[in-house]
Amino acid sequence: MTNWQPDLGPQRRPLYRAIADALASDIRAGRLPVGTRLPTHRDLAWDLKVTVGTVTRAYAEAERRGLISGEVGRGTFVRPAGTAGTIAAMTEPPTPDFVDLSVNRPQTSGEAALLAKGLREIAGSDDLEALLQYQPHAGRLVDRSAGARWIARGGVDTDASHVLVTQSGQNAVASVLSAVTQPGDTVACESLTYPGVRSAASLLNLRLAPVAMDAEGLIPDSFAALCRSGSVKALYALPTLHNPTATVLSMERRQAVVEIARTHGVALIEDDVYGFMLDEAPAPFARLLPELSFYITSTSKSMAPGIRIGYVHAPGSTLDRVAAALRATVYMATPLMAALATRWIEDGTAERMVAAKRVEIAERQSLAREILGAARMTGNPAAPHLLLWMPEGWSADTFESAARRQGVGVTPATAFWLGRNAPPNAVRLCLGTPPKRADLTRALQRIAALLSREPQSYLSVI
């Protein structure tokens, strides 16, 4: 049993919720690995000088979030990441007209027709037989060349010799982490970060160290402080249209991050899956520090999630290690889907899809601000998501549960949080997910109505 004791600090929220939030932070940061047995209710209450009832309520809240589970006669244990939320997300919607704003998926009409057309063209091509065969782990040359072209539009000077084709952006993240770290190493990332990197870190037995953020994105001084500890091997970041804040890191801060990485020999892993939404963005890390930088993008947001193709630009000295990670996990990206992505990149379909998504998201951002005008929102008008901050009385977790009961899926900031202090009291709304704008309108109206109510009726009694 661990002697875990949460760092609560000054509190403006119920103590039981502060304990649950601290538990969530320590789990996500790797300080409490899966399977850790937590202190008994009585022991933790004694250590914190609180009542046993407070700890019982805190553990119940953490179990509701899917962080822990109790086993009669054995104790309370940390659960594998995502075992509750992920399963809930895959179940049938609670109402027939449920609108899911929890999954980031900018889409436009006509994508299925484009898929059908592309597959028909591939079926009639000379490549069809070859697509049924094993391919090089890094991808076919033609697909790597298309990937280099797609990456170059993000500001990276690259070619096929520095590009690998992966089975999605998530596979790219895990493969690059595997190439630059060893089990037990520390990887820095923004204090609010993509949950998929936590899954990859858990799989690879890596520790995640949060870099503090402000309204402009990650704070270089915080990154420098971590690097001075001598234990950071890599920084994973989303500097352009960050998820979930939608911030765009300034050129000044990017240059500062690059100098820190150069000084300490830290690899920079830039996830740029949302950068395609901007006409222009500051230079990527891979342009500023090519010898230490990895650049990742994918088709999941720019084209469609079901295509499941990612691209990695990597320094030449690391290509073999990334390819080895691909071989050990997926062996190769699916040739048929890679060929489809290549065809769309080469014939201009991908660019037309991007242009359509930009127009649609701009309209949906305007719609959100019109319907939720009285609420506090932060984000970039080009991003497919925004942060909705909770008014006084609401907590993000309580609001998420209440919104689901009203037929709308949202994601609380706790799902992205690695910091030790209280997470931002906000929820992420993904505006591009509903197929029709009318569906988004209905969801936003429900959220607006919910925000106007008192939260007390939605608080569970434990």
C-alpha cells in the first residue's frame, strides 16, 4: 500500500473534490501507477486531518470518474487509464438525439462520396495487387513522398528520406516516444495535454512532467526548470491550436523552447494535427532545430479519422529507431488507406477538404459565440474546439454529467490535466463533430440553458 498524500494547497472548493482532483493529477502524471493500492479511508483521513467521511466521499468521486476501484477485502486501487470514460464513450447514446461534442472531429458533407470515388479509382489502378502485399515498415516510397508534401505545407523542409508513414497520429506519437526514450525516462508536456500521450507513456513506462501554461500556451521558463533537473529526455507539445486550449505558441516562445532543448539535448516532439486549420502559423520546431525535432501530423482531422494514416518527419539519425517501433507495433501502416491518402494529396482532394473544413469551422465558431454569448469562452476562431469556463457554482465534472443527462457530450478539463494544482474549471466543446449544423445548434442551446440553472440539483449525494 502506498503512503500517498495529496498536495492540496489553499482550497476554494469542497475538500473531497480537492482530494479527488489531486488523485487524478498524480495518476495522470505517473506518480500513481496503475495497480497502486491507495491508503485506507481511515489512514488517509488521519494523515490529512480530515474526517473519514470526507475521504470516503473523495474516493467515491474518484471512482465515479473511473480513476480507481474498490475491491472488498483487498482495498482501493488505481485503474488503467480510460477504462471508464472510454467504455462510456463507446456505449449507445443516452438519448436518441444525443449530440456528442466530446470527440474532436472537424467534418464536412460529402466525405463518404469522396471515399467511394477514391476507392473506385484505386480498384481500377495497377496498384491494387501491390496493396495486398507486405510493405516496408516506413511505408512505400510513393506514400512517404506524399507525406513529405503534406508535412511541407506545415512549414517543414523535408523529403521522403526523412518521412515515415504510420498507422495514425497516435501510433506516430507512441513510435517516436519509443525511439527517443527508455523505460523510466521523463517526458515533459503541457500541463493540459492530449490524453493519448498519457496512454503511450503508460504503455512505455514513462513519467510525464507537466510544463506550466498561461493564456499564451506553454511557459518556456517552466520547461527550462524541468530540463535543469537533468531528467527530461523529450518534450511533447501541440504548439499550434493546442488541444484543448486552442492557443498558438508565439514565435518568441518557440525560439525560447528551441534554445532550451538545444542546451539540454532534449528531443522536441511536435504534434501538429490541427495546424492545417490556419492559413499561416509560426515556424515549427523542426524548422528551428532540425537535428532534435520530430514533426507529426495525420489524416484524422484534416481528412477523416477512419483513414488512420499519420506522417512523421524525423532526424536522419533516428529513422531506423522509429521504423523499428513501427515494426514492433503495427508492422506497417495499412497500404490501402495510405494509398488513398496519397491519391487525395496528389490530386488536390485533401486541400479541398481542408478548405471546406476551415469554412465550416469558422461558421460553427460564430454560431457558438452567438448562442453562448454570455458565457466565458477561450480559443482561436480557426480551431475546431473551444474551452467553455464554468460560472460560479458549477464544477467541470458536475457539468459534464449534467450535460450528458441533457443529451450533450462534453469533456472536462480534468481529462487533459497533469498539474498538481486544481485543473481549469472548464469543459472542451468540439464544434466540428455533429454532422449537421442544426445538431450543433441544438447542443449549444441545451448547454446555454444548463448554464443558466443552479447546479445544486445535479450534485450527487454520497
